[in-house]
Amino acid sequence: MVITVEPGVYLPDKKLGVRIEDDVLVTETGCRILSNQIPRERKEVETWMTKAKR
């Protein structure tokens, strides 16, 4: 089974929201995070977004 874990932080007065999403494969013997290659730190995300615009 694959589940999505979606913690989020929302600041309505700033009109800002951030959601970090993980897809997790759960089996009888354990689990594996399928989205572990996605950047999470601010600088990593900014670099990733800059490359995506090219």
C-alpha cells in the first residue's frame, strides 16, 4: 500500500502556505519513502525551482 503524509504550515495573514509531502510504500516487512529525492531545505528548493525554469 502507498500512503501520502502531508504535514503543512499555513500563515493566512501572510497569504503563505507550505506543504511537504512524502509518498511512503508500506509492506508487511517495513516501509520505504518513495519521495526521498525531493529537496526539502529552502536553498535546495530554490535551486531546484531555478533549474526547472530553464
